[in-house]
Amino acid sequence: MTDATTLTSKGQVTVPREIRQRMGLKPGDKITFSLLSDGTLVVRPKLRHVTDLAGLLHKPGRAPVPLKEMTADLPTDDSVS
């Protein structure tokens, strides 16, 4: 799909309706821009918040590990040189 839009003097563009709909974008959503080495511009919706990732790595049958246990073996600030 190709659609043209105009860049304003403030650097803003309007994302065409069909693209907004297909990407599931709503007013206030964030969009990320990545420029690849070959000049290709990749536009992706940034729809996830970090809190949405909670439990993502959980496997059924495995008990959750408390944060205190995860950090038990980490060096303390005074032991790092």
C-alpha cells in the first residue's frame, strides 16, 4: 500500500485513514520511526506499555521468583570498583 501525505513546516504529517485503521492507531497513540541503512523508513505503532509485559515470560507450573531473590547475587554499590 502506498499513500502520499504532506510534511508541514512543523515536521508533522497526517497518517492516512486506511493506514491508521489497519495499524489500529487511535488519537494519542505513539508511533516509532526507524531508518534502515538502505534508506527504508519503518513506521510502527508503539501500543504496549512496559506494564503490559508483566507475566510475559511466565511458564505454567513454574513458581514466580520474588525480586529479592533475583537481586540477592548482584553486587552492592560499595563492592563495585
